[in-house]
Amino acid sequence: MRNVSDAPAARWIDHQSYFGPDRRLRAVLRVRERRRLNFCSHPPTLSRALRKLKLGVLDARGHKGVGDFADLVRNVAILAELYDAPDVSDRLNWLARRLYAHRDEDKRPMIYDALDRLHADMDVMH
């Protein structure tokens, strides 16, 4: 895996309300910025982000909960691309698309199964 902190898009937000790449164009907070603190840091490791996904499954209930979790899955897929793990990214993108399409159903068992298989495959790769 390459060193992600050298990448130009290496600013990452890890906050309870958002986990993903920094979408702001500049690293400097503007005057009257809604966010008072700068939560940018280096991206987490891919294994840490996958553990965060596993914990997030608990809140993946209902239309909004599943949609928010699908957003989280999509952001971890972006992180997997940064870490040059296209197979992980593809599987996470597949999971996110499936969740977006079926937000009103309880997909937690399917999510746990997909994440367990992903973890097992990553252990085999290492």
C-alpha cells in the first residue's frame, strides 16, 4: 500500500457527524465558518475505517439510518481507492449501491455478512 499522507487529497474528517474526505477546497477555515474547529487530519488506516463501518451497522435502521450508513460505506470506498485497494473499493461501492436501492428494508444481516467476507479476504491478502 502506498503512503496516503503524500496524496494531494489526504485531508480527512473523522467526526461524529461526518467521516470522509474533506470536501472544502482550502484547508483554512474562513471567517464566519460554521465549523469552529478544523477536524482535518491524515486519513485513518483502511482497517480502522472498516472497523468504524462495523460499528456503524448498529445505526443502519430506517430510511435515514441506512442512507447515512451507505454514505459512510461510500466514503470508506474512497479511502480504499486512496490506499490503492481497488478490490475493496469495488466491493464497498457495490454494498453502497445496494443500500441506496433498498433503504427501507432491514439490511443489517446482509451488511454484517458483506463486511465479514471483506475482512476475511483482506486477512488472506496480507
